[in-house]
Amino acid sequence: MIEVKLHDIGEGMTEAVVVHYLVKKGDRVQVDQPLVEVQTDKMVAEIPSPAAGVIQDIFVPEGQVISVGTTVLALETEETRQHVKSAHMNHPPVAVAPEKKTAPSTRTVKQRILASPYTRKIAREHGVDLAKIVGTGPAGRITDDDVHRFLQSQQEKEDVESKTKILTKMDAPKEKKNAIPFRGRRKQIAKKMTHSLFTIPHCTHFEEVDVTELMKFREELKEHNISISATAFFIKALSLSLKRFPIFNAKLDEKHEVIHLECEHHIGIAVDTEEGLIVPVIKHVENKSLREIHDEVKRLTQKAQENKLTLEDVTGGTFTISNVGPLGGSIGATPIINHPEVALMAFHKTKKRPVVTEDDEIAIRLMMNISMSFDHRVADGAAAVAFTNCFAQFIENPKLMLMELV
């Protein structure tokens, strides 16, 4: 018997939530076949089968939080079966009372259903058994469209049946659901936030940035069929500022009493999803062009929304940003630092405001507030002000940013 356990899938993970089993007791599985989906604070991962065999038992129910090393299910292989058989043969037979013979039972081997974790997630949310769907993808793989077509056909069937029935439970009391399960990613987010907030002495600096020239420059680029998001400019300006203030691209090692200045700029972007907050990471921003950053933000955001991020996508960050402007947040916030990083910057909604110019005239400018939280153990307030001023200079004069890239 082989015990399949939860193993550490990255960055010192200590626990995970059992989301969904992809097999059931009695199923025959192959090597590396996905057995169960588990969710950490960063991603949904699959635990593969270590060998070919038959599922003998499932020990942990769906929805339960388990620690690394916990046995999730048991697998019987041909090798373990032969070992048990030989052990019985080495013992003398024991006389037993004759039993009534019954017809031998036959076991059907379940054919493996090919579908991505995201497709399985859609099916689970709608209560669909994937075994009832014929896949149209390569090698019979079930696609998202297959699930949606099946749901549509079921709905049409239900509409026809509903016309022949009379509902008699109109006066039945409706069940009230006021409780929201506190588990999965929400529980992991809470744990991470609590640890960061009570470990790091947070200090937040607020600044106002004029983005008028940046928005004009973006419009000029569009005339040449070049579309670069404002977020991409923010990330690049941030990277250029980190070159001058590397103390904010660092990690504090309290155990060895040393501050590690990171050479690479791996910028995490906070993304709001149906499952909760997730932070995919854009690697080596210091070496990427604006267009490359734009494409990477778009790619990672889409993967986050579809719950398809890999471990590589969500690890290794050195600085995090949160663009809450599109959500309507225009004044400010006190963002919580993504430990073990030492700083996080939030961008708020751009708004037209009256501003006094250098010529003492009133002008309407497009302004944006930023909030930067930093670890006061690692940096002082003066450094935070200088850093945000450097960032603002690049944003307010976008062509200076291009000069840095020459």
C-alpha cells in the first residue's frame, strides 16, 4: 500500500485545502495521473499519482485544511498486492466454515477523463458530471465550450419539463444562508495579512502625482498603433526608481540580522479574483521594455482570473503594486506589505483637479494619489519621500523615462 501525502509544493508551504478529488475509491490510475486538487494561499495545484494502481481509500474530505505530510489517500499497486499475497502464502492455511458462493463481481475500469483544472472547476460549480460529456478537444479532452454546451442543453431540457409540472412548494419557507465558509484562499489570505501586519512596523507615505503628460504621451503612441497601459508605465517607472533606491527592493533576514538587496526587479501585481486576492509576479522588469511589461501584465491578469497561475507565476516577488484606480479608490489607503518584501505601492483613481501652476495660474490637471507602505525597520521616512518623488518625476515627465532606457 502506498500512501499519497501532501508535499511542499513551494516557498515553505505548510498547509493547503483539499478542493476536489479527481478520482474515487476503486478507480484504477496511471503514473502521474492527477488525483486531487489542493489550494494554497497562492494557487490551485494537483497531486499526481506516484505509481500505477487502484485507489484503496480516501482519508480527507473535500474542504478540509491539512498540513504538509498528511496522508490524503491510499494506493494499491501490483507490487504491494504481490507482497501481501506472498505474506499470506507463508502462513499455514486456517480452516474456516464454508461460505455460500456468490457470482463473481466484475469491476469496471473507469476511463480517465481529460480536462484542465479550470474546466473541472466550471463543472463543479454547476454540478456537472464530466463523465456525461463527450470531449471535442485533442484525444477526447473536454473543453470549456463542451461544458457550456452541455449546460445549455440541460437548461433547454429543464425548460421543457417545467411546462408539464405544477409547482406545489411555493409557500415552503426558504432556507436562509448567512454563513460563509472561512477556508481555502480566504483563510490563507487572512493568515498572510495577519502575519505581515503584526510582523512589519508599517508606515505609509501619501503623495499626489500629475499624470497629465503621461496620458497625453499614451495618446500620441496610439496614433502610431502602439497601446501601452498606464500600469505598464507605473511598473517601469517603479523599476527605474528602485535602481536609485535599492533599499526598497530588499528583504530583511531577521534571523541572521542582515538586509538583502535584491538585484532583480520582480514586481508583483495584486489581482482581485472571484477566489480572492492573488499576486502574480512579473520577473526581471529591469530588463523588459514597456511593451513587454504591458503584455506580461495582461497575460498574468488573465491567468489569475481563470485560476490558471502556476507556482512559477506567483513566487519570487521583490516589490508589490496595487492598482485600485479602476475600482474607484481615489483618495488613499494603507496597503499591507507582502512579507517578506519591505514595501508596497498603491495607485489610486485619476481625477481632474484645479492645480496652481508654476506661473501662479489655475489649470485643470489629471491627478493621481499614491500610497506607499514601507517597513520602518529597513528604511526611514526621508528615504520613502525621496523614492516616491523619484517615481513621480518619471510619471510627470514620461520622456525622462525613455531617456533612462537609451
